Amino acid sequence: MKLQPEDIEHLALLSRIQVSQDEQVALAEKIDAVLGYVGEIAKVDTSAYQHAEAGAHRNILRADVPTGTPGESRERILDNAPKREGDFVRVQQMFE
């Protein structure tokens, strides 16, 4: 199936991008070339190959261990705040 400029226009609308008439023609040709290449790959017989497995180990996560001393990260965060008032970050008033 060959893409038409109208198809590209529809894709551009879905993607919320603006594409000129000249770009529509060029994009249709490029996307057709990519889809043709993917079609060639799909023709390859892979029945002689086994599917690779990731192995027995799955979802190995490190232990959730706190780092630093209690309150240390809070102090680092507050030290980086532009304005501080005690143990709080001071921000501009948003409501009257």
C-alpha cells in the first residue's frame, strides 16, 4: 500500500504538527521506503532459530536501604532552596 499525501496530512493532524504540501509528498516517499524495508525483514524465515531468553534472573532490585543520616537529605534540599523559613521552603504567595 502506497501512502498518499492525504495519509500524511492525517498523520500530521494526529501528531499535531504542520506539514506543507511538499513535505507531505517527501514524507510519503520516505515512510513508504521504511515500510518496504520492514516488509523485507518480515519475509525472513526465522523458524530455525530459537527465541532468546533473558535467563532465570528477573526483576533483581537492590535493597531499599536509606543512605545518609536522618534529616541529612532534608537539609541538603532546604540548603538549595532560594528562600527558607525554618524547616520549610518559602514560596511566593499564590492566593490572596
